[in-house]
Amino acid sequence: MEEEPPTETRRSPPQPLIEEPDPKKLKMSSTTTTSDDEDVNSNSAAPKKQRYKRRKVAIFFAYCGVGYQGMQKNPGAKTIEADLEEALYLAGAVPEQDRGLSKRYDWARSARTDKGVSAVGQVVSGRFYIDPPGFVDRLNSNLSPQIRIFGYKRVTASFNAKKFCDRRRYVYLIPVFALDPNCHRDRESVKASLGSDNELVKCLECSERGRKVEGLMGKRNFEVKTAITESDISSNIVNAIEVSDVQANGVLEDSATTSDSNKQTSVLVENTATELTVASEGIAKSESSEMSGLGNDSEIVVSKESVNGKEKPSGSFKYGEEEKARFNRILKHYVGTHNFHNFTTRTKAEDPAARRFIVSFDASTTVVVEGIEFVKCEVVGQSFMLHQIRKMMGLAVAIMRNCAPESLIEKALQKDVNINVPTAPEVGLYLDECLFTSYNQKWKDTHEEVSMKAYEEVAEDFKMKQIYSHIASTEHKDGAVALWLHSLNHRNYPDLRVIDEVAKIAKNTSVDMETQAET
């Protein structure tokens, strides 16, 4: 009996369960079907903004410091750093939440410059959004012409522009005439009072440019009247002194006039273009007093008619080999490790920060800008304190002008000596370059060299157009250095005459007097 084959029972396929889609999953799904209208809207929508990464870079730039209160950011003051930070934000290199908060993007500067000081090779570092291309142009478009960005270099994540900078090179442009002892000198100057200590008089070499020298007088005709009340002054003595020009010998003449002991006595001094009447107990003293010791009771009257309207430039002085050798010898005293507490402010001699290392100080080249010849003084050091370079230059110039002995530098570098050192004007100083020798040597195989080599041409062009022209035009217009030279005297800086030098002079004088007494 045949068995019937089993009948196959066909099952209908299971019906898919119809579930409501999850609203959250629907929003996140990228395969959800859309209508034709939705497709059109999605195609016309703007593409998403590309996100860039922050990069650690070193930015090279230059600036002219006129009108700025220095490099470092200072609340309430106009600084280079504040303008640069704002430009970085406007260029998209810094996000909104980090605006004005430089620590968030590892900001560091290679050097701080003082008020009015310029820079050619300044470097700052940080983490910025440098993409898309055109980062340098975007920065410059948000900066004034006084500040120019040259470029940037990718650096290591640990790079710090301040800590990794081995040495800094500064340049001070000093006019050649500042080294001439006979130019803008104070030895023929007296303090102007006219009843007020703030009276202003003019130097002949500055008069045509309208420069005003407070309490100082140069080569110009003037009349001095001094009230004398000492009872021991003879009632019938007047000295007439005829003095020739700077390079001529003086001839003395005696003349007599009548006056009482309690009235003014007068002395007539005739210069080639100068007339002055002086009455003083010490006017018959030697020229070594240089008329700088007159008190505040002196009265000075400027005689305008006697001015011929032309300057008498001291064209005989040249920065020749002899002058160059002497100036470089003076600057060499600064080279090495010394205590520079006398060449800064706010730093005491006991402070370790007062010890600084100067690699070199050289003044062998000159440059002519707008008719003025400048000596280019280059100083290289590990780091510098506030006003240090300006004070170093101030004392060196004072020595060149014979206002102080050369030995004063060695004394000023001593820890236990306090000396008031002159400060040269800020206009001639600028940061030339920041050097990263050790960093470049360590990372030369994997990273770009951090140096100004790639920007030498644009840096030189900026230097000549912005910095050098500003230094020369300022000297033409305001005479910053010329006016400063009038202050280099022992009245303003009594420490320029060293104590032992004064003692030596006094000793020699006493010996001479004893010799004369014996004869």
C-alpha cells in the first residue's frame, strides 16, 4: 500500500510590523526619504563652514614706536601688543571666546620695548587659525602702516618666543654731532631765571628750528645781571672781559665804573657775536667754572638783534678712525657679565636680575639719513632691563664729550656704587633682531629655521621708510638729541665727576699753591 507523500503546508510570509518612526532617530537619519521640494531646498542650502585647526606659529613683524607706550599690553595705554591682538581676532586667527585673553592661545613675545622705541625683527608666538591662505594679508589689512607683518613660521608645540630667544640685537642711531664736545655744549650755558626757573631760552644752533632749551644757553648774545649784596665786594671794581670765539684766545681788559657795595656790579663779556653783562663775586675765576655754577638769582636777557639768523655748524668734527677707536674702546667696557643696577630703574644692586651679559657692543659704521650722519651702535646681549641701553649710550656719549672720565663706567658697574647715569632719548633706539640659535640647531631637521633671513628685503625697506626717516625727521624738527646734549653737565649729573677725580684735582691744586707760596 503506497504511502501518500506528505503535503507541504505553505505559510504566507510574515507581515512586517508597522511601527511609528522614532522622532529622534528620524532627525539623525541620513537615509530618510524626502519629498521633491525638500530635495530642492537641501541642494540650494549653503555648504557647511569648514573647520580649521590651530597651529603653533612664530610671527615676524616690525613697527615704528612713535605714539605707542611700548610693546607690552598695558590697560589704558596704547601699545603695539594691544593693536596686534585685536588684528589677530579680526583676521579670524583668534576665536570670539578668546578675544583679549592671550594666555588661552599661548601668547609670548621675544622682547619688550619701551615707549617710543621701534623694532624691525620682533617675534611673537602662539596658537592661531592661520587657514585659509592669506593670513599675513588679513593681518596687515587690520593694522596701521606703522606695524607690518612680514610672515610666520610653523614651530614646535613647546615653542615660546621669550624662553627660546637666545640673544637680542638692538641698534641705537646717534648723530655724529652728539660726539663732538664743541657742539650743543653746556660749558657756555647759564641758567635762565628772569624771576622764574622755568624760563626758556634758545641755543644758536637750535634757534632757526625753534627748539627751546629749558634753563640753558648756547652760542648766542645775551645779557646777564646778578644782584650782589655781599659787603666785602669792592665798591669801585669792574672787570671787562673780551672773549673771542670758541677757537680763539681770550684777552682781558680792566675798566672801572662807580657802584655801591649793596648795588649790582656788572661785567661786560664780548664774544664775536656775543655781549653780556655779568656781576658776580666769582666772575674773575678761571674758565674751568664754565659759567655753570650761577645761582637761580641770575637774570638772563636775550638780545635778538645780535643774532645773524644763521647757524654756525661745527663742521670740523668727523667720525674718523681716531674717534671710532675711542668710542669703541668706551663701549667695550660694557661687554661681559656685569651688575647694571645703575643703568636701569626699579632694580636694586642685590637683585640677581641686575646681572646681565653683553655679548658685543660695536659702533664701526655710519649711515646718512636726510642729511644727518648717524653712528650705528649695535649691541647684542641675552636680555636687557628697562632703559638699560639708553643709559649705556647716555654715559658713553657723556664720556666722548669729555663730561665724564672713562673710568666712570667701571665704577658704575660696581655693586656698591650708586650713580645717576644720563638717559639718551628713546627715538634713536630700535630692536634689530631676535636670535634663536639653540632652537634652530636642535630642530633643524624637522622644522623651519626661525630667523629673519626670508624677510631681509622687506625688513630693510620698512626700516628705511618708517624708522630711519622718523629718527631723522624728529631730529630735524624737534632736536631731541640736541636738546638732551645741553643737559649733560655736572649741575644736572653731579655723579659724572667721580669723587676720587675731584679729590685728585683738589690735591693737585693744593700742591700748586704750596709751590707758588715757596717761590
